[in-house]
Amino acid sequence: MATETRELTCINCPLGCQLTVTLVDGEVTSVAGNTCKRGDTYGRKEVTNPTRIVTTTVPVEGSATERMVSVKTASDVPKGKMFEVVAALKGVTAQAPVAIGDVILANVAGTGVDIIATRNV
Amino acid sequence: MSKELERHAIVVVGGGPAGLAAAIGAYEAGERDILVLERDTQLGGILNQCIHNGFGLHTFKEELTGPEYAARYIARADELGVERRLGTMVMDISDDRVVTAVSSEAGITRIQAGAVILAMGCRERPRGALATPGYRPAGIYSAGTAQRLVNIEGQLPGRNVVILGSGDIGLIMARRMTFEGAHVQCVAEIMPYSGGLKRNIVQCLDDFGIPLLLSHTVTRIEGRQRVEAVWIAEVDERMRPIAGTEVRYPCDTLLLSVGLLPENELSREAGVELSPVTRGPVVNESLETSIPGVFACGNVLHVHDLVDYVSEEAATAGASAARFVQGAVDADDAQRIPIVATDGVRYTVPSTVSVERMPEALTVRFRVGNVYRDHYVSVYLGDDRIQHRKKRVMAPGEMEQVTLKRAELLAHPDIASITVKLEEE
Amino acid sequence: MFDVIVIGAGVSGCSIARELARYDASVCVVEREEDVCCGTSKANSAIVHAGFDAQPESLMAMLNVEGNRLMYEWAQELNFAVINNGSLVVCMSEADVDGLEMLRRRGEANGVPDLRIIDRAELVAMEPNIADEAVGALWAPTGGIVDPFGLTVALAENAAANGVEFRFNAPVSKVTREGDTWAVTAGEETLYAKAVVNAAGVYADFIHNQVAAPDDQLTIIPRKGEYYLLDTTAGNHVNHTIFMLPTPMGKGVLVSPTVHGNLIVGPTATDIEDKEAVDTTPEGLHDVATKSSLTVKNVPLREVITTFAGLRAHQAKHDFVIGEVEGAPCFFDCAAIESPGLTSAPAIGVMVSGIVAEELDLAKKPEGVFDPTRRGVPNLMELSFDEWDELCQKDPAYGHIICRCCRVSEAQIVDVIHRVPTPRSLDAIKRRTGATMGRCQGGFCTPKIMEILERELGMRPDEVTKRGPGSELVVGINKDQIEAPVSASEGGEA
């Protein structure tokens, strides 16, 4: 039986509780240091399946005014995949016109998540 | 040569989040003759370069990026047919509300406004304002300038970065530059706490192993042509560098995120009374400045932490301006009760209240001057404490608010002042 | 082969070149930096001194007073900013009043007109913020303030318009005599001339010592001066240029409005060895801050928008070194041009060009060939809205504001870019238009000016610099050093 503890800062409010999450064989057994329920939920998710929205830009061609169009992952991707997501966008160029929500790159880095535009160009 | 004076009921100076929400607020309050003047070639203001997510949680109950948040308001303004002039910069506002603007299309135009809404936003404190000793090489950017270069121009300002100041834009840029291939060595913050959101410290620094050095500052800049290194020292409780703690960080770029200042040059020249604390206009419950018919909202009024509050505040300013031009309010003969900010509360917006003119519930926003744990936010009407709410933590980086109810003020006639303060118990 | 090579495109070199352009002669100015006005000329107090400071009979005294007179005259034909606001030397104790009298007599001996000692009451009426300790002052109505960038650029543009050539990024490494001519190695190339003028600022000793006899070596000591520049909100804190009468306790700093509407406070005076050390120091800045309050009350230092340091070309004898170097025919020094060098520049130009012309037996160009006028750059701050509107009708780019703080439009920036010498950097644009000089210090306009430079001069973004090679503003493009995945992910490009 492998017991592990992880220290992290809760991001839900300015309080920034220092959470201590205990895992046994990869399963969360307790969250300590939190002040509210949101801290508990955050702690469990952050140590077992941390995810992030990744935002960046890609060059856009065919626009008279814009050189870049901002993009994001359509939903959360695993935190450990962030750099792969960005790297997959190297060399990707969008063609104007672009509308918010347009898919710029499907299934980025094998995450099953699309990269979509966040700006109308 | 003088062209004819144009006339509009409401002129909104600035088409960023505040200006857009103000225009929409004025429209929804029944005013149709609204003109938004925007210096950029598009609406949306600074949100266009804030490509990160986290906007709109309060307003739309979802996490949007800056451009997406702006697009919702632009779409609404389009739908309502709010008139706007882009590439148009306001150069002067007179105390009788003549707005002078310049653009390539029209040259100089003068507009007589029934009411003016100031929504010019804020700007960053530059390096020069810090008087940091050393050279003045290329490679020193305010975080917002770097953000524009990276997000709008696609240009990388540097590869090896140190950030001074832990304001949110600085934190956001730590992650942005990392994603674009730069190495961010550390963020130095002169205060013992960060002015940024916890979320940003975790997701923009911790996620990437970028250290946050609290109570540290840059004491020297090396490099004659381009930044070659900065020296960072620990500071004492009076924020003076401690001898012997200096460490040299070789780098090619120094980003600064050391504070935002409301951009009130126009307001000052118009004669609007400014608060030395917020550096924004002093306003009453209608968000009206010392000049009747001139209203202010958003970061030009006081620097906000969340854009959602900017939109909310701006909608109020828009509605107030609409009531003003519709003649719904009499000349300024209302009895004004001052709101006193004290004991840890640095300021309040608004800073005066008229019971006759206030809505049933009035939001009063403020910031605290230090990190306070387990303190109470108290509101006194005269000597009578009517609110006493415990907060686990309050920090200068986050805006706080209380709500004043008209009914309660009516129940306290003849009070000389309202006080908002922090109490330990 | 040129008739004359001028080494150094500071204010002295440009003034000499402009005055040489009156003659039928080929003139080339060589400059180590990427633009004019990059050394001592760009970082100083920007004062038009009246001329009471220098020792009577000295070159300094003569050229200062003459330069002061010419400065106001030249501002008319060359269209640079100068304001005759007058100077005050403030006396801080009754015991030192004799010092004021001594200064007045010295000034009169130098030919400074209209000097007058005023009492405290008159002083307070002129300067409400003067320190409580001030007992009186010397009033010098001919004192003024000038835009040192504007002056130097105007001289260079007018010189170029009249046929003078400029070579930038061309540091002079060697000057040798080859028969009857001088060979000047400047950067990659060697240029030849009948005469050489050494106006190399803090490096004038290096140039001089290559041609002078061993017993005639020159030593220029860089004397660092550090300054605070305050926002235009503080620009009216004083009306005149306020100097402190030195006391046995030391010398104060000056407090003065600038032609751009800011307030300048400084300088310190520290002799250093490094001729490139234009860095500010904790001690220097502290010194300025402390001394600012000696003569003027409540100087609002919190309104600081930048601090900077400049180097004066100091020489032990403390007088200008002008003239032909012994044993080096047709090699002329214009060295040790420290304060009041900026004020003296017009007179230095006239004097040195005269010496060179006489030595080379140059003839004046025929009447009407030399054009002494130079078109200014419109200052939108000074125009009425109607006048500004007229400009917009002629060129809509006057309606596109690039620098908000200093009210500089796209039209002015494009205008200066297409002049000679051509500005190619952010600082070069700053010197000509004032853009980036305001309270946000280029925060908003830097990316926009970069775009205009790229468009007008066909530069790549990473070729645009702050002040020449090595000071690039951006280093690459997004993701340029990120490795793309080896196998393209699904949905990506094949």
C-alpha cells in the first residue's frame, strides 16, 4: 500500500488555502487544509486529473488588419499535455475570415479536443 | 474652417468593455442617440489582447477569453445599432460637454453631448516611474506592451525573461511567454504578498515551476543596448533593498507589472475632480463626476480586478446618463451624504450618496490597503452600525463591495456621513 | 576624397557641418552610432545658458554668449524648439550674497546683457515655489531652454539638404596622414579628406592622440550627470531655470521646465573612467532627489517618468579645445565641449567652419545656393484645433494619433522617416517627433512605431531597434524555437 501526500494551493478564492491531499494507491483518501467544499473538490481533481484550458495564437492569412488570431482548446485538456498542445500548433495558419468557434485544428495532440478560434477576424 | 457642431445625447469616450456596457446600458434605459468614440480600429479595447480565459464567470456563468467576452458586447451593440466611430481619439472635453475628437477620416470634429461617459480605461506604470538604477536598454517592456507584441503582432520580445511585479498581467505573461518558447526565470514582487489572483499564481507560475519571490525587487539593470542581466535583492519591511542579498539574473528581457493607473488626462483637463487615492474621478451614486452630466465607469474610474464588475458598473453609468439627458433628474440640488473610507478601506466608489437618487440597492465598491484575515467589513449610517460581515481574507488585489439599501438610509434621516471600515471584531 | 571629414554627429559636429555647407566644399560627417545626437548631446540639462558662469576671456565665455544669441536666431530658420524663459541663480543665505554680485560682474565682463540681482520678494513673485531659505537671485533674462534633439537634427537635416554626407555606424578607429591627405578609417571603410575636424565628444582624446605629438596628448574625462525627468503635470512647478549659487557646502542641482513641458532635475557630477557608462546609480539618483529640495519646495518627484544619465566631455583645464593640432596640418580639434557646449554649438559651428575654410581657402557658395532654412516638424500640442484640422484635410494621417502622451500622429512619423539623415530606430523617431517621451514611455506606441518603420523602410520586425544594432526590440516570432511534433497529430497538416 503506497501512501502519498501532495501540497497545493486552492485557487477558488483569495484565501488560497494550502491543501494537503493524501492518496493511497493513487486514490484520494483525504483533503486537509481546505475551508470549504470547493477546496475539497479542487484538491481531489487537481491531484488525480488536473486539466487546463490552453490559449494561444496562430498566424492568420487573408486579413487586412490582423496578423494573428487567438485560439483555445474547446474544453479542458490534461495539464501534462499543455506543451504538446502548443507544439502541435507550430506551423498552423488560419485563413480569414475566421469566426469565434471555428475549428482551427481538430483533435489537438491526440487529446480529442479541438482548437477553436476565440476571435472574429 | 470651424465645422458645424454635431449634437448627440450621449457620447461615450472609449469602446472597450466599459464603454460598450455603458452604451448598452444607456440604450436599455431608453436613450437612442448614443455615439461611442473608439481610438482603435475595432471595439473591445484591451480585451482583444487578453486572449487567456477566465472572463465572464459572473456575467455569463462560463469561462470566456477576452476577445470572446468583448465579442458578446460588440454583438449586442451591433444588434441595438449603437453608433460608433473607430480610429477616433478624443482630444478634449470641455466643462460644458463639448467633445473634440480627431480621426483620419474626419479630421477634427466637435460634438455637443447631452451627457458624456468617460470610459478610457487605464495604463501601466512604466519603468521610468520606478527610477530603477542602471542602463536603459531595449528589452524592458511593461507586461501589457509585451502582451500586445506576442498576442496581436505574433512577435517575441525576448527569450530569457525576468518579471518585476506580480500583477495579473505579469503573471499571465509568464505563462504566455513560456508557451511561446521563452524561459521565464522568476517573478519578483516588492510586497510581501502578490497583487494577482491566486488562480493566476497557481496556473501561470506554479504550473511551470516559475518561482515567485515575495519581498524582492530589481535593484539594477545591466546591458547598454539590450538587457543583459538584472539584479534582484530582498527588501526589508520598508521596501528598501537589504545589502548583501543581491543576486544577478542574466536575461534579455525585463517585463514590468507594477501597477495600473486610470487614464485621466482628458478628465483632468476638463476640470473633473480626481481622487488622489484611485487617481480616478470622484463620483456620486449615479457615477457622475464633479461636472454635471459627465459620468465615469470602468478602469478610468478605479482599477478593477474583474471585467464583469466593469460591465456591471458601466451599465449603471449608462443608465444614469440616460436619465440625465431625459431630464429625469433635477438640477443638482440633492442632499449628498459622503461615504467615509477608513480603517483599512482605502476608498469607496461612489464617494457620495443622494438618498433621493439612489436605487433601492446601491453597490459600493472598495479596496483594502493590506492583507486582512478574519476581519469584518462594517457599514455605519452615522453612528449606527448596519452591516458587520466577516471575511476570511481580504487583499489589496481584490475588489470588495457592500450594498447600501435605500430603505435603510430613509430610516436614518439627518445622518452626516456613511462609514465603510474594517473591524477586528 | 572629401574636403572635410567631421568626426562625430553630436551637436558640435552637426553645427560645424551645417556651417561648412555654406562653402564650396565636400563634407562628410562620420558617426559611430546609428543616428545623430547619440552621445553627450542627447543627455544633458537642455539649457541655453546666459553666459555668466565661464571665466572672462575664455573660449567658453565667448562662445557661450555668442551661442546664446545665435540660438534664438537659428531657431527661427531651422525650426527647432527653444524657449527664452530666463534663468535664476538662487542664493540661499545672506552670507553668500557677495557670490551673486561676483557672478553678475563676471557675466557683464562676458557680455551677458540685462543681468540683475533681485530680492526675495521679487523672486517669490517670479517663482512661488522657491524655497523658504532663498534670499535673492541673479536674474538672467537671456537664459533659455532648448530641445537638444531638435537642434541637432535640424542642423544635420539642413547640412544634408545643402550637400553634406553622413555615415552612421562608422566608428573611427584610425586617423593617419598619407602625404597631403588624411585617411580616416570609419567602420569598414577608409575615407580620405584634406581636413579633419575632431568633434568626437568623450572620445575626442582618442582621436586627437592619434595625430598629436607625445607631449600634446589630450585626456577627456567622462563626467557623469544623472537626472530625473518629471511628467508634464509637474512642468509648471517652476517657470524659469533655477540654479543654486554654490555654497561652501556644495553645489546644488538645477530645476527647470523643458521645452516639452516636463520638469527636469539634476545633474550630479561624478568623474568616471568608462566612456560608455550612461547608467544611473542608486547614489546619483538619491543625490538628485535630496538636492532637488534645496532651492525649490515640494518638487513632485513621484511624478517621475524617467531617470537618465549623460556624460560631459570634461578636460582638466575646463575650457573648450578648439583649433589646429600642432604638427598635424588641417587637423582641427573641437574637443572638451562640456557645459555650456550645447548653448555654444551655433557659435562653435561658425568659428570652426571659419578656421577650416581659411586654412583650406574655401570659397563661399554663390549667393542663394546655400539654403539656411529647414522645415520643422509640426507640433500638434502647439496648434489650435482648427489649424490641426487643416493639416488633417491635407494629410489624413495627421488625424491618426500614434503617441497619445505627446500627441504625435502617423503623419509626423512618416514625414521624419523620409528625411535625411534617415531615422531607423525607435529613439531616432523619438528625437525627431517626441513620440515615446511621455508618461507611458512608449508603452502604447512602441508596437505602432515599429509597424510604421517596417512599412516605410521595408524592415523586418526583428531589424527594428531601440537605438541601433544590438538593441533589437523583438528577438523572433511566436513558437520559433518550439519543436513541432515529428508526426503530425490527427487533423493537423500532413
